[in-house]
Amino acid sequence: MKIIELKEINKEIEIKSDQEVRYTFVGKNKDSVLAKLNIFHKAPNKISRIFVRVVLFDESRFDLETMLHIKKGARNTDTYFKAQVLLMSDEASARVVPSLEIEENEVKAGHAATISQVDKNQIYYLMSRGLTKEESENMLIESFLNF
């Protein structure tokens, strides 16, 4: 498993063996990331799992376009991409666009993306157990990023 901080504007990955790749990004203040991620399957019988987790504070912005390419000859590929973004403020924003380009039959491919606000009920619950608001937020963020 690889864990990579997603700061590069354009990233290309060729899947040469079964892989699980995890990307993380934490945006604060007015941080802004516009990223493109291209994952290429060219060889047959390979499995890949690509996970992205993002936490955004303040007025930070995150924009990610992802393309899973399954090239001709990559029969029996099994690939999945999932991005999850947690917004910690009303001013933070995100856009995630996962896409598939499949040139081969007999493949399994999927993608998902979610963008959500932090759950105020979870913060309230943790605060009712004696944690401060900051401690509660930190606990939720730590559990979200440790996937």
C-alpha cells in the first residue's frame, strides 16, 4: 500500500501489479488544489484500489478530476476509485469528477465520490462526553483520515 499526499497538479499511475493507493490532502486558510489523476491499466489480471480522503478548513478549495483508463489488452482488470471530502467550514468547497474510459471487455470497474459537511451531532456527542470542540473535531478528522 502506498500513501501519497495529493499535491501534484497532474499525476499518472500505471498499474503494473495489484495495488492499493491512498491519497490524502488537508487544506487550510485559502489553500487551493486543482489536480488531475490518471490511472492506467494496460496489463491483464490486475487489481487496483485508489482511495482519496480530503479535509478542508476555512476557505480552502479542492478540485480533482480522475480518469481510470482500461486499455485494450487489460482483460480481467478489477479497479475501483473512491474519493471522500470532509468540509470543516461553510466557506470550504470541493469538486470531484471520477470517470472511466474502458477499451476492453471482461473488466470490473467502478468509482464513487462524496462531499459532506462535518456532522454537528457527532461533535455535540463528543463534547457531551467532556471533549472540547477542537478535540472533538480533531478526533473526527483523525478517524476520517486513518482509513
